[in-house]
Amino acid sequence: MTHDHLVEDEFMDRPDDDELAFLHYEKIFRARLDQQLEKLSEEDQNRYWTAYNHFMQTYINGVLSSVTALDLEILLQWINSPYEASNPENFQKIKYDIDSAIVLIKVRHAQSSRKSSVRLDKDTRSKIRDYITKIKTTIEGIELPLDRKEKLLSRLNAFSIEVDRDRARYEAIGALVVEAATIAGKAEAKLRPIRKWLDSIAGLLRAANGIEERQSRLPAPPKRIPGPPNRQGSNNGGNASSKPDPSPFDDDIPF
């Protein structure tokens, strides 16, 4: 498979949320930019800055086009001023603005994720997995219509996957509880242990959430932020040895 096909596949596999889709596309554009700059020779000053500006312009055009296509309310200053966005003197400012937008989106989605999910410690995960095993064994031994049994097991498997994630989403356990509650009739008595174990799982999740909320209220220790490094030259015809510094936000935020 060619590199172009790999890139096309990455573009096809985009998240549903528009802001997360923007992060997905920007990451592709950024990776391409980093590869191009890494291979760029600094032996010829004039060629270096000409090529650098070309690569940056391509990256910026891709990012701004993504913002426009997704109809996001970010980077509007540059979208509404195409002439300024194509001026090499503004490229570093634009890149920093893109980085700031990325950070804001990641923080916003991290906060949203924390409200609808919880991080589990090793002991809690182990207890929940034990309950999942008991529930699965019980479901497999109950006489149920095949479609009902498969759907219930599917919900259980989905929740099991969530337990193994960095943060377990509440909606997965909610879907499992709802599915278990819809099964009645002759299986009612046999489902009672399952509901008891689901209540125990819910209690473990509430306890984990309580711990997380208490920790989030603790004051953070003071952190000294270093000032920006001294920069010399310009990215538009300056000394080629003063290659532009990498963005302070290039690494993914570990949410």
C-alpha cells in the first residue's frame, strides 16, 4: 500500500465529533509537515527558507480548510484574512494559534470525558472483572431467546472493554443494566444474582468517582513556567542555522 493510500485511509477513519475530527486531521497534516522539515537540507539558506515557507503554507492551508469544512468557531482571524494567512511573516503566529486551539479542544473534551467517565485503580478493575465473569457465566446458563442472550452478552462485552480503558464510561454500564432489566418471564428468578452483581459494580464506580472528585478539589502545587527561549533571525530569509523551534504543544496532552 502506498503512502498516499495510507493517508487516505487515515482521513476516512475520522471521529464523529467535529472538534475531534479537527484534531485527527491536524495530526495528519502536522506529521507530514514534520517529516518534510526533518528531511529539509540546511546547506542552502535561500532554498531552505523557500522550501520551509512552502511546507508551512501547505500545512496551514490544510488546517484552515479543515476548520472551514467542519464549520468550527476557531482560527477565524486567519480564515477571514487569507492574505495575512499566506504571509510567511505570520506563519509562526498562525502555528501557535493552531496549537492553542488544539489545547483548548483537548481540555474541553477532557473535562467532558471526566463528567461521563471514571478512572479505575487496579483493585477496582479486578473486582469488576470478577463480577463480569460471574455475570457472563450466569447469562450463558440461562434459557433465553438467542437474540436476547446475544444482545445481553454484547452489552456485557462492551462494558468489559470499557473497564480495560484508561477511563470507563458510565453509558456502557447503563446500557448493560437497561438490557438486563428488559428481560423478564421465566428467567426473572435466575437474573436476580446478575442484578445484585450489577449493583455492586455500580457501587464500585460511585466509589471511584468519589475519590476522583475529592482529588480534583485538592489545590495544585505551584508550578514555575519557564520563559520562551531567545530566538535569533527570522523564518523568512534569516540564518538557516536558526531553525524554527518546535512548538511547545507538539506532544499530545495525556488525557
